[in-house]
Amino acid sequence: MSMRLYEEMVDRAKHFFKISDYDVSLGRYDIALFHLEQAVQLSLRAYLLKVFGDFPRTHSIKDLIDLSENECIILRN
């Protein structure tokens, strides 16, 4: 596993999460959901990379959750 890639993915996921929170404060709910979706995808991919050493090239959150075996993923500020 590439620890550097894992850390970059986690940092990007946190960034997207913070941006989504900011978007909500401005009333931009559609963009907030887009940024939140990106945060979730990156978090799941980072988890899969850390646990299994790889992750699929998919945009399906459902597929990523299924592959993560429904483990809980938590973003921390």
C-alpha cells in the first residue's frame, strides 16, 4: 500500500467534507451534496486501499460500501 496515496486521499476527503459544510452555510445544497459525495467516495477508496491494498475505479458508492464489507467510515476534522 502506498501510505502517501492513502494520506492524500484522506486529506482530499476532509477538504471536500469541509467545502460541503461551507456550501450548506451559503444555501448551495446541490453543490454541497456533490462535494459530500466526493468526500464519501474518497473516504471509502482510502479505506479500501489501507485494508486491501487497492481500490476499484468506480464511482458507485454502493459498490464501494459493498467492497468495504459495510465497515463504518468516519471523517474526522
